[in-house]
Amino acid sequence: MKRLLPLLLGASVALPLPAFADSTVPVAESRQPVTILVSIDGFRADYLDRGITPNLSALAAHGISAAMRPSFPSKTFPNHWTLVTGKVPDHHGIVANRFEDPARPGEVFTMASDDPFWWNAAEPIWVTAEKAGIRTATMFWPGSNVAWGGQREKREWSETTGGTRPSDWQQYNQAVTPVQRVSAVIDWMRRPAATRPKLVTLYFDQVDTAGHHYGPVDPHTDEAIADADRDIGLLVEGLRELGQPANLVIVADHGMAATSSERVIALDKLTDPKLYDVGDTGPFATITPAKGKDAKVAAALLKPHDHMQCWRKQDIPARLRYGTNPRIAPYFCLAKTGWEIAKTAPKEAKSGGSHGYDNAAPEMAALFVATGPAFRPAGKLAAFDNVDVAPLLRDLLGLPQASDGDGNDTPFGPVLTAK
């Protein structure tokens, strides 16, 4: 770290090749910039203000940063898919970490689901890039292992036919260490120009894991934040040693709020659990009435509650941009930030952290840092919505903007060196 910090503080990763004095690549090789999209899952925007992230802070100082608003619901899979499609969950179809689809009765989407059926509603940036002849590689990213656009027969041991994946991709495994993940990206950069990816994704999970276990203000979470910052430093150092210019776009999918077993709303205390089925629980709950029981469920849920509000899906506030997708359950209940909804009251005392709350809550704001040859060092930007990240990536890759996206590149117009 003592060696790395002066490098970071002295210059950004966008320096021209001759500045890489320790480069192992001949100066005669002219390397084109690559775009690297990095997710640090659960990295709340204000974690950057704790004084424990020298590498990220140095990158922000040489580029741009912001407190980015996640899409609703502020969950991992919906927001990772938004970041690479430019569509809100209500439109791209990954509406939660766990949900059902009326077209597939009896099946449940989970974070292990890789059947293209669940993902095909919105094209991710790596598929758009591959179709345009731009080579891509994903060192983990939710959905990047899916053969997008393909089909899978619903029979045992069926294989996916058709579809597009990144040219290089890795099946997610949490046991793969952050250092190994960074090393994989650097190895891709060592390739000859013809097979070197121009768009890369990289995913870290340690900050989110610590935030869930210990809460956002615990020393264990600070340790995970510092570890993730060191991982970013390793990435930057590896790029410098190769003389590889890079546009780094470093994001989080959501923030984190402190939770406690003392702040739980038990659904079975509100009405008879035989009247409904519960899908997701936590910061929000998704509820489907049993046949013929809609009126009783509505009477129980739609009246005022302390620390929670429930709606029929079509009545969810328009500002949340959520409620039209058929995969959203008929009733949706959202807890006040820091509270949770459960089927029954907890039996043991515990505390920790969670996310999925109102995306306007300050605790849900997500990290955004970008730097590289495409960015002017403009400092901190006004908050923007994460649907704008995919349009930014399109600019960096020279791809046309999508005609049906929910975001745009307006927040970045003044800070891009060229479009």
C-alpha cells in the first residue's frame, strides 16, 4: 500500500503511456483505452467520506463522483441489471431478488436462476457491444452468465440454445477472492489487441456481506470497505504496470441501513396467514391473496400501519417507477427505512443491515466514481439515477444510445472529453 498510494495520488489511470515508468509493455505499443465497470456491492455513497478509502478518493479527485440513486427496489439483482441495461426493474423484468412469473406457474426466480426466460426482456451492454463487434469480458456480474436471448426447454438437464454471452465470462463463486478477480482482469489486459476485451466488468461482494452481518457503522464493515479500496488499488496498479489506459466506472447497486429485531413488522399479527402467500420479505414484502380472499387481505393491508405502507401494485407511487410488470405481486408493502417486514416475529435478538427501501432514502444512495481519459476532473456531481450509467457506457464504447432506455447521458455531458 505504501508504494501504491503515491502512484495514485500523483496521477490518474488516464496518464499517457510514457508516464508508466515501470510498465512491462514496450512504449512503442499504442494501447487504446478500455472501459472497466466495477461494482462494489452495498457500498453506500457516504462510505467514501470515512477517510478509509485512499484509492477510491484519489480516483474521485482525478475524475468525478456522486451519490447515485438506485432504482426501486434497492436490491442487488434488480439494480445490477439496471446498471447494464439502462432500464428500471419494472421494465427489464428482474423485479426483485426473488419473484414469480404468471407465465411460469410454480417456478421461482432466485439469484441462482440462469434460464434466459427470466432475463430476456432487456439487452445488457455486453450483448449490445458483442453485436457491434466489441469484445467483452465479465469477471462476475449478475446475469452475465446467462445466454441472453436464448431459450431453455423445461425438461430435466435441458441446455440453453442460442443466445449471446460475453466473449469471456466467469460463473459466480464467492470463494474466488477479490485478489483473484483483479488478477483475472489484468490477465485479460495482457492479451494481444485482437483478443483483449474493450469492455470488462468486475464485481466485489465483501462490503455488502459485512453490511448485512454487522450493519453499516460497525468496525467490521469499515474493514470490508478498506479491503475493497485496496482491491481497487491493485486494479489500478496492474493497469499502470501494463501501460493500459482505462476508463474506470466504479459503482454500487445500493446502500445499506441499520436493522434490528426490535424493528420488525410481523404479517401474521395483521391478518390470518391462511389468507395469503408471501413472496419476498425484509425491507418490503410481496403478497398474493389466496383465491377469493382479496377483500380480506386488502382490508388488513391497506389501512394505515406504523412503520409500513402497503399498496395494490397498480397504486404504488409513480415516482418509484414500479408496479406495471406482471412479475410484481398484487400487493406490495414497504417498510420505513430501518424497519423490516417478516412473516412472523423474530425469536432471537439480532442487529445488522439491509437494503430494498425507498430509493430516495439517503441510506440507499450508492457509490459512483469515474475517471480516465474520457473524463474531465470535475469533482462531485449532483445526484443522478443509476439508469443513466448504461447510456454513459454506450458513450465510452462508441455505441448509439438505445431508443427505449429509461435513462440518458445528460449528467455526464459536461464532464466527458468527447462524445
